Amino acid sequence: MNIVVSDSPRITDIQITDEAIVAQLADGRVISVPLAWSWRLSEATPEQRRKFEIIGSGEGVHWPDIDEDISATGMLFGVPARPPRQSAHLQEGKTAAPHPALAPV
């Protein structure tokens, strides 16, 4: 008989502070990363931060209200979430000009 034991890190609980995402792992370790690593959690309300689901037998955590996922492995290896890229026009507060081929004649 073979018994498979997972050596992957598993999250059993998670807390969000004003500065960090703190995860309790099944093996007793507590790990944390800066809150700024998740732009969605950084911008979320306290209520949205409290509403989470541990997924994949503890492989990660999902926040349904803000569509954010964080994995234990990502926290351990230091993989921050990247915010979506905006075009230079949107970053400067400008609207993009229509493509010349789409301009009315």
C-alpha cells in the first residue's frame, strides 16, 4: 500500500493587516508578505478582505468579491501580483484618439 503525503505548503488560516498578508501554514509556520504585493487586497474594503475561501486543500486563498487569488507557494517564493497595465494615454489622464482608419469621412 502506498501513502501519498504532500510536501506542498498548505494554508490553514489567513489574516490581512494594514501592512501585511499573514498566513498560518499546516506545518505550524507563519509566513507574511507586504500587503502592497496584492494591489486588489490593498484597495479592498475590510469587509472584502474578511470574505475569503481557502482553496485546493490549502494550496491558496481566494477572495471572491475582488477576484484575487494567492498561493502559499507564491508567498514563500515572493511572487507579488502585478496591477494591470494601462496605456500611456490613460496614465496621463488623456483619452486615446481614434485610429485614423476609423474616423468618419
